[in-house]
Amino acid sequence: MLPDQLPYLKSLANCLNKIRTAGYTVIFNKVAEGLQAIHNNIVYPPGAYKIINTFQFEAISHPGAQAVMYMIETNDGVKGTLVNANTVSY
């Protein structure tokens, strides 16, 4: 499938919406101990989750602004996403 056939991959918001329809509804945050599911504050240490896929996005108006979205599944069946946004200086 070509990128123009996958319009949901063109923006972070569209990709998040599409992935949520596939059941990846929990939002994770990075914490010192691992990943925390914000809906119930459970912390998953390394080894208790796996990254299923990653997507990288660049802002059109500011090429140095990037975001990476991770699709995550935990050992106890929780599915969600983590978005890591940063700005790169060239």
C-alpha cells in the first residue's frame, strides 16, 4: 500500500484516531520505573510491555519539531500509545 493510500499516517492526530479504533486506547507516560498507564496509574517496568510499532512525524511548518508515537501492549493485555515529542536543532 502506498503512503497516499494511508491518509491516517499523514498526521499524528489521524494516526492516533485510527489506532484507537484498533483498541489502543490507553495513554502511557514515561516514568523512572518504566511506563505508567494514566487511566489507573499502574506502572509497567521494562519487560512487562512490548512496543508493537512506531510512527515518526515531522511538522511541516517546523522541520525540527518531531514526534514519535509508540504502539504498546502490556503483559496483562493493556493496549495503548506513548507519544514522545521533541525539537531537534540543526
